[in-house]
Amino acid sequence: MRTIKIIEPQAIDMELHSGGSPLLIAFLKRNEKYSVQLQVLETAHRAHGDTVRFFLYNADYLDTATERFAVKGTPTFLLFHGGREINRLIGESDGATLDEFIGTSVSGLTSPAG
């Protein structure tokens, strides 16, 4: 069962500016690798879900992500904090790689003033 919410393009701004914990948005194309990458994302969510908000970008709108977030390929994982992108991971990922990406990116972050 999927525990990660799908986010629509129009809802991103609200999430980006809601403050609080960092936000990870995964951009995944529905192809032969989709289920594997989704499982990697679910595993990361279980490990970091108490400190990072996780979303899966609606695959029906990936063309808008190309323009707005400069996503040139999938999978791409973008990490935001305080309304700004702080890091990105491009390409297929295994659990250890995504876990390290998240851990390294959010270590030392403080909640944005709000």
C-alpha cells in the first residue's frame, strides 16, 4: 500500500510555503522501473517520514515539471526547505543512495523562521 501522497502541480506552492519540515518531491515516469523506484521512495519515507514530508509528483503532469523545476529526466528527487530547492538527486536510486541523499541534505537544517 502506498503511503506517499501524490501531489498535483497546483498544490506545490502551498506545500513549499507551508514551512516546517523539509519537503521531498519525487518525479517518476510510469515505466518498467516505476515500481522499484516507488518502493525505494516508500522505504525512505518510513526512515525519514518524521522529519521530511514526502510527495510523488503526478506523472500525468511531468511535462510541467520540466519547465518549472528543470527536471530533465526521471527519476529525479528534489528536496526543498524554506520554500527553496536545497538539493536534487538525478537518476535511478537504491535505498542506501536515497537514504544518504536525504540524511546529508537535511543534517543541520533548522526550521525556517515563520
